[in-house]
Amino acid sequence: MVAEDAGRAPRRLHPITPFFAILTGARSSIPTALAILFGLWRADASGPAILAILGAGAAAMLFLCWLGWWRTTYRLTGDELVIDSGVLSRHRRVIPLERVQDIGIEQNPIQRLAGLARVRMETGGGGRDEALLDMVSLDEARRLRVVVRGEARAVAVDTAGEAAESDERLLYRLGVGALLLSGILSFSLFWVAAGFGLLQFVDDVTGYDLGDVFDWFQLHRADFTTGRLLLLPLVLILLGLVSGMISTLLRDFDFRLTLDRGRLRRVAGFLSRGESILAIPRIQLAVVRRAWLRGWLGYAGLSVQTLGGSDDPGGRHRIAPFVRDAKLAELMAVSGLPEFDPIGLRPVALAHVPRVFLKRGLLPSLALLALVLWLSAAWPVLLLIPAILGVALLQRRYHGYALYGHSLQVRRGVLTRRQWVLPYDRIQMVALHQSLTQRLFGVATILISTAGETGRERPDILDLNVAEARGVASSLIARI
Amino acid sequence: MALETISLELVSRGYLHVLRLQAVVHTLFYTAIAAVGDFAAWYIWDWPHGVIAGPVLLIGLWSILIAADRKWHRIGFAYTGRELHVGQGWLERIHSIVPIARIQHIDISRSLFERWFGVATLVVHTAGSAMTLPGLPHDEAEAIRDDIRPRLTAEPW
């Protein structure tokens, strides 16, 4: 190693890391271990011999994990973080500290018990997780944060973290009452679906398969009365309520957002408590989500997009999960973004209605018809078809865009209404897109590319008349 | 600048040859696989010769003789000095506009076929996404790159 200043010597992750690594690795090595056991059993090996072989295998794995830990070092050299890793082929990663945009400290339940943490730094160089230090002590994590934020002048390492925290201004906190309300309103069928997925998995293991279920349905078809079939949605709703409640409690428990010298800091979570920090100048755009039940009652969720992305769902930082409009306006102002203004929104072309129906509604409608033909007792589902048509009509009503003084604003979605606020200088690229059906209807979609974009929730403007789309695209380009 | 006034220029005719050659390579590849399938089907089930490879070959010929030309005709570009426009797509059309001030880095790539016909592919990357412009004459691609190079953004986004 090269000569280094005192205090900047290479450090390793916490010595407990290899033991955790072997625990997480154990799951994947179970099949191998079973195969070896089976082979030994076939070869009539004695009990002690089997134990000895398994023990030797475990020891070898532990040694490999330990070697991996021993060969992984990191050090801070003034303005860079250098991470060396690799047992045989060495890998060096150099991260200039001035390029670090966000630094997050996360803890899962086990890490909380052991006083350990995971430090994540994002530099926005395209790839994610550019620097990930899994398993360092909490004090070390705080020290790293202090150094990375350029606060190395602070006197003592362990008091610096505390001192920095006392400067912070609390912007938003989710109280227990609001958390419970938010939980009740977070009706979600996602976890129900996940549960069914798990059932499917269990079925696979037990050799029970979906065909049997189908046969069973065929056999008992006469037993399904309309009344009983109506019970099914009720059960689903109940499951959705309970699962929404639990997932909200786990995720948003004691959600706090603070402001400290131009940085937003968020701490939240019940079992695993994560902390993430982002610098306000890095914010690219804001998305306000008004999910149906909460939206109708006047609550919204605010997330912002930064270049480095985020581990939060959708790849954007959730900075407030459950706020009313007044608080929302305050948080937007802190983030340096103009407020969303629905007054000046312009509608998209009429052709958006048939396009939405063709794209999203046709297949479900046909599926419902087929279901009723097969199982006539299920006739109430036909009532859903007008609902699907209605949604297609509403899609256009709720879709709108506006080019204001400093920002493009877009609204989209019927049940979950999303509002984008995108300052013009954050637009990276604009494209006009026409699919075959769009060409028949004479409309085009404006695709807007931003830094750090992920997923489908982009501020695109769907189905504008071609002439209008051209006009909007050129004025967007002119304002960049 | 209004989009109506932007007229997209066709890319170099050399790129049409590149597209045709690529289609030839693909056709040979898939027809060879289909021929193996044909042979197996004849051997096992006594299928007549060419029931698989024939249609594959026909599609291949269509892609060489017709589709390549259509595709080439639909690629257009315009470099205004302030932004770069690229239009492409036959059934599904897309017209992308990249402001030069947003370009983070810029690549020129040349495959073997592209070198044979003296064309190059220009790839510009923004912090959001990248845009590809194929079929520029090599010297023109370099001229655009050299024009953009001093203006690459130093901002991290």
C-alpha cells in the first residue's frame, strides 16, 4: 500500500461481516449440501464421516467469506473514497467525494440489534449503487457521512453526527393518527396477489397444480350461486385492507423529513429503519400521487426524482407519504419547485378515449364476456364493462398538460391521479412518437426524457393532435 | 425553432447497403436453422422438403429487397447547431430531438459493414437517455462530433 496520512489508512467492514455473509449464502448452498448428503448416504458413509465432511464444507465456506472480507478495504483520501475488493482479481473503485449526491444509511432489523448499518452513496454516473458499504458500525457510518458531506472540520468524530443533527429543521412528520389513517386508506391488492403467488409456489412444491383447481371448478360449477360469488370480492377487499395497513405501518412508521443546509433527510420505517439524504439542487422533478381513497379525502404523496435514482418504489425518493395541500405547497417550495396548478391545464385529443379503450379495455371486456358465457352465475361482472368504458372517458378528462413560466406540468390517471412538475431546464430530450393506431387517429405522444428516469411513470403527454404535438415539442425545446 | 420548418435529410445511401447486408446475414442464419428443422421433420415425420425453410426464406427475401429500403427511407436527421433531430420507424414513427446543451458524451461506432460502405453511427448520450443516428457518412459524423465536442455539458445532469 502507498504511504498515507494518519486516520486515512485503509479500513475494513465490520468483522462480523463474514458470518452474515455465510448466513445469507447458506440458502443457496442448501441444494448442494443435500446433494452431497444424498451421495454420501448412497455410498453408506458413517455418521461421523458425514458430519466431518459437512463441517469441512462449512469451514471452507466460512474461510472464503472471511477471505472476501479481508480483501475488501476502503479508505478516504482527502477528496476520494477508494474501495478495493476481490480475492484473486482485484477491483478498485474510486469515487470523487464532490460527485457523491446522496448518502444513505440503512439498517435492517438484525443490523439494528447489532448496531451496524449499510452505507450507500450515489454519484449518478449511470449505474446504481456505485458505492455500497454493507456492514459498518453505526459510528463509522456517521463518520463517513460527515466526511463525505465535506464537514471534516468538525472536531470529534462521534459528536459531529449529533451536532449536525441538532441544526436540522423538521419539515414534516407523520404522526401516529395520520399513519393509521393512511394505513386504512392504503387499500392494496398487491399483497393479496403476492399471497396468491406464494400459494402457487407451494402448489408447485406439493405437486398440486392449477389444472386440478380448474377440474374442481368444473365439478362444482352448479354450486356457485351469484350470492356466493359476490362474497369473493368482499373477502378480497378485507385482505386488501389488512395487507395495506401492515405494509404502510412497516414502511412509514415515524416518518420524518428534515432540512439541513440544503439537504433533505428522511428517516422512516418500523422493522428496518432507513435514512436517506438528498441535496435539493439535485432534484429533477416532483410527482404528486393522489391514490384513489386518499386522493378523494384530500391526501397526497410527494416524491422527487434525482439522477442517482432511489430504492423507493418507482425509483424516486418519497419525501412525504401522506400530506394535505397546504403542507404539500410548503414542501414543494422548500424543494425549489413551483406548485402544481390545475387551472391552466389543456386537454389532449378526443382520440385519447378510443385509444385507451383499445389498449387497456378491450381485452378485459372480452375476458369478462367469456367468463359469463362459461359460468352464467357470474353475470354481475358484466356491470364492470360500462365501468371500463367510463374509465376510458375519464382518462381523457383527467389527462392534461400546461406550459407555465418555469415548468411543464402534466396530470394523468383516473383512480390514482399523478401530477408532474418538471422545470424546463431539467428536460434532457423530447421525442414525438406515433404508433400505427395513433397514425390512424392523427395523434402523437410526446415522450419527455429526464435524468434518473425509471419505470413507466414519466411525464409524457399522450395523444395530442399532430400539429399541436409539434408545437408543444418545439416550445419545450426552445425553453431548455 | 418550429418543427414544421425542420426538414429531415436522408442518411447516406451506403447505409441502405449496410441494412441489406445485415438482412442477408440474418436470412442466411435463420434459413440455415430452418433447414436443419426441415431435415429433422422429414427424417422423423416424413414432412415434405422446405415447409419450414421455404417461408423463412421468403420472409428473408422480403426483408432484403423491400423492408431494408423502407427502413432506410424513413431514417432522417437534421443538425441545426442548437439541436439534433432524428426521425425513424416505418410502421411506428418516432422523431427525437436532443438539445446540444444537454449532451453528456458522444460516440461514433462503425461496424464491419459500416466501414465497408464508409458510414458511421453517431450515439449521443444525455443524462436521461441516449439517441442513435445511424448511416452518416464517416466524415460528416466526425464533423458533427467535433462541432458538439466543445459544447459538451460539464454539469452532472
